[in-house]
Amino acid sequence: MGVQRGKEETARLTARGRVTRTRIVETAAELMRVKGVNATTLDEVRAASGTSKSQLYRHFPDRDALVHEVVEFQASKRLDDQRRLLRRLDSIRGLERWRDAIVGHTALHGGAYGCPMGSLANELADHDDDARSALAEFFEDWEELLHSGLERMRHNGELRPDADPRALATALMAAVQGGYVLARTTRDASPMRTALNMAIAHVRTFTPKV
């Protein structure tokens, strides 16, 4: 798989080489986030990262190799963010704090650009099996973080025993991704908040009656 080869190559690099490779990947990731994968050229990446053509091709022999590395980079970065937000999730209030963090970050850009991984999936999933597999793994890992939190909620009595944490996690993921699309097209984070509010309200229907 291309992404695995990328990891092996990174491990063999000198410290200076790793710095250069990281700079190229971070630059490409930002350009692709703003412009899209298909609209971002290697010449643009080279110019924006301050690298020569020989440096760029030494690290990435073709565009696909760079795209795969960007997918891995974005996946690692976004999962780190989600782990920080969800590692202690064990209550409805915790879900609301998670919602507020995502909506707040989206509002910073006026709803623009959407989910970096969702945008990559839209452009790559139908045409690049390596990228699709890496993207699928990312979304599975993100959903698993939600699932684990919802399991904790069921275990500590925040949710009834008949709640299905797996199905609820999928519903929350669908609300997040749908919210990103609506926020991106309207340039407004409000639809994302509405989608997440409704998903959390559905989770709340499984709380014990008092």
C-alpha cells in the first residue's frame, strides 16, 4: 500500500530530510484543504513550500504519493483532535461540549472548507483505492471514539441498557458530516449546530426517565 511505503521512507530519512518532507506535506495539505486535491498542482506545492523540483521529487516521485501522504497527515491530525475531545466522553454534557468545539471551529472560517477528510473522500474515494482505504479507516477510528464514549454512558447509567451505542455513534457521525456540507455551501455554521442538536436530542431519548 502506498501510505505504508511513505512511512517506511520517512523512517529512513535524515533529520534534515524529515523536516523538508514534513514541510512539503503540511504545505500540500493546506493547499488541498483550501483549493481541493484536483486543483492543487505540484508546482504550486513546490513554490509554496520553498523546495526545489529535485527535492520534491526525491520525497514524492509522483502526485499520487504526495496525495496519499496528505491523507495520512490529515487523518493523524484530525484523530488527535477528536481523541482530545472524546477520550473522556461519558455524559450528554460531554456530547454538547464536543458539539460546541466542532461548531466553533467551523464558525471560525464562516463554514468554509468543510471537513478536510470529508473533502478528500469526495475527490478520491471513487478513483483511488489506497486513499479510500485510508479514509475509511479514519472514519472508522473517529466513529469508534464516539462509540466508546457512548458505551461508557450506558455503563454508568447515563443511557438505558436498550441503547445501541454503535447506531448512535453512526448517527452522530452522519450529523457531523452532513453539517459540514451544509455549513460549507451556506457559509454558515448554524446548519451544523442544528444537525448535531437533533442527533444529540436522539441520544437523549435513551436517557433514563426520572
